[in-house]
Amino acid sequence: MGKSTNDFKFVYNADIALTKLDFKAKKHSIGDEKNWGDISVKTNNNTLTITIKADRHGDEKPAKFYKNFVGENTQHMIHTARGSNSPSKLNFAVEGTLYINQDEFEVCLGQGHYSSTNNWHLCSKSIEAKSDNKGGEIINENTKLEDQLYLDPSGSNSFKIKCVSQLSGSQDNEFILTIPDSKFETFEFNTSSAIVTIGQPYKEVTSSIKNGKGIITVKAGRHKSQTPAKWFNNNIGKGSTIASFTTDKKPSELNFAIKGNLRFSIDGKKYQISNVVIGQGSNIGLQNNWWLGGKEMKGINLPLLGGGILAVGIGISTAPFLFKSILNPNEMSINKVDIKKSGANLEELLPMILEEINQ
């Protein structure tokens, strides 16, 4: 069989202005006694076309070359059309550097086939694949989540490049904080980092006050997975967490999670609680619920009530706060407690908190 012309494309559709889109090949693999021609690269407007002239014949050798590039970790592999994300045979594979704007990604691409259709595979240690491996984020750790790039398969031989914020399915998810017998005068959540299930949109986090209640709105998709839950738990560390409408002590799956500083004022006084971690999941009744915690927080679960109580600021000169989560899936309360004057509530809770921590 003679050499065939094989085109693979990246089509840039991201909201961020395009400054560079290129690919430089380094080395390749093809089956023994198969013909290899050359590679040419062309960028026209927002489309990068990689043209490979080579024989098309499935072989284990280029498939092994491809999979070894990421240590056979399928989490870093994506593909177009149908077929396995971990191919047993490929026609050929090519390693190289993919340039997108100021970013450089080491990637390996290969052509395979499913039934009568040739499809393409792409892997990189910078790629985090969607659960079905048809698409994934290509991640720069210094880029905000909403501006991360997502590779979305299009047809059998191309990926569309989008921002995570452009993916479909975003919803306004409201988390509400109340102050019993009082109102927030100012309320702000400054997000420092965030995570969402791969393949789901994430746009932004906003803060507002409505009828004296503080509202944190996360504009993101709702599809739970283990990845946001692991991120949430890692950011809690040895601290504590509580949740609404659940008997679990920590989440195993979440839709998304955010971390930041909570700033607000009550009765003319300003306060800040740093490194607060908030996540949205769902309980066994398929109802969305919320989790809250932090490394400096100490708490107890109240499984019979499906909630918990969380304390922050114990043992320091500033007034501590208690977060309470009971019987409302989208709302928690926060109470300021003065230990010296009216610390009955906190004093009643401390033995339970310490008992739970020391077990």
C-alpha cells in the first residue's frame, strides 16, 4: 500500500485572542516495513493543519510508542470518533510540541481506526480527560480555571479549542449564608482557586446580599465526579468540613469546588475568614447540597440531622465564628460568638468538637 495523505486539525474557537498556533514534530513511530513520508504544518486563520504522509496499517508498535508517552495513563488520553481511548494498534504516531498562544505542550498524536473510519488519538501529561475520553482540558497551572483550554473532538480528524467558560451547561448555583437575628452589611467571597468536573463549564463566582443574606453564586455545570472531591479534601487537609443534607463526613464526588477568603461586616465591624473551601455535590435523594470547610476549622457532624457545626477562630483574640448546616440543602448559618461574654453556645459545643477531634 502506498503512502496516504492524512490531515489532523486543531480549530481555535477560544474567546482569548489567538497569537500563536503551531506544531513542531520531534520523532515518530510506524510499523516495520511501512512507508513513512514527511510531515507538514500549516496555519490558516484559526486552523492548524498537520499533514502526515504515511502508510495506513494498524500496528502494535506505534500504539505502544503512543501509550508510553504518558505511561499508559488513560486519564491523559483523548480521541475523536469512536473506539478505545487506549488503542491496541495505530497506523502511526508522532511526538512533538503544540504551541497555543504563549503556552507549549508536549503531546503525542496518532492515527488509528474504528470499523471503516480512521480516527485520531492525542495524549499529553498536560491533558486531563473527560470521563469518556472524548475531549479534555489541556492545562496550564498558571491559568485561571475559566480560561483553561478544552479540546473538543469534531468529526474524525479534528479538535476544537475552547475555553472552559465556553462549554455548554452552565447554571447559576447559589450558596446562601445567613446570620440569625442579624443581617450582612457587606459580603464578599474572593476566589483564589477552583475546580470543576472535566468537560463541564466554569465561568465565575460572584457575591451579593439579598434581604440581609449573603449569596455566593457559582456559575458552572453540575456533573459530579471524584476529581473535585479529591481537590476539596486535599484543601481541607487535617481541618474539618460540614455539609447540608448528608450523613457523610467528607465528599466522595462533587460537581465543583472553590477556595477563597470570605469578607463581611456585621454591626459596623469587618471580618475575614481566610481559605474557606466550598463545594457542591448531591445527596442520595439526587438533590444538590453544599459542603464547607477549611484547614483551620474544627467541626462535628450531626448525622441524624443531616448537617453539622463548624468552628473557626477558636483560641485566638478575634471573635470566633460557628457555621451551622441543618435541614437546608442550599443554606448555612454563621454566628459570631464572644467567648468572654456570651460564650455559652461555643462552650457547649467545644467538648463535643474536641471529643470528635481526639477520637
